[in-house]
Amino acid sequence: MSAAISLFETTWVHVFEEDGSEGAVYRPDESTLPLSRRPRQRLSFYPDGSARLMVSGPDDRLHEVRAHWTEKSGEIAVTAESAPVSVKTLHLRVVASDRLVARR
């Protein structure tokens, strides 16, 4: 996937304020993001097929969950390797160079 190269250049942050009927929106962490009291899930991709999710724990601090990703038919599937994760697999599509959307 030609767009995959840009996936590796940033950490993607869930911007829940932009979520809609199309799904959950992720933006590069370099973007101007609104302040939030709620921790924002983060996602990083690596060329070897591994990924890293940073998810909120019981004490609201972010903790790392290892994952792996695959691409098929224009969709990126990110699967967490361990629990607790609220969503075991994210199905993302690249909407723009600065926007990923995870379908619901």
C-alpha cells in the first residue's frame, strides 16, 4: 500500500470529538488537538507488521498494548495481542494523509 509509508511517520491519536457515523477518527499527534481530560488512545505502526496501542488503564494512565497490523483491500486491521483492550481489532482506512477512520 503506497499510503502505508506515511503510517510509520507518526503516532496516531484518537480524536473522539471528530467521531461520527463513519467511525472513530485518528489524527497524527503533530496535529493541533483539543485539550481533553479523558486520555486519548494512541496508535503506532511499524514496517515489520507490529503495532503499539496506548490505551487508558483503570487509573486513566496510558499503558502499552502490543499489536500487529495487516492490510487487505485498502483496509488496515490492527489486532491487539493481549487484554485488556476495549476493542480487540481495529479496522481502519486511510481517508487522507492526516486522517484514519476506524469503522464501528
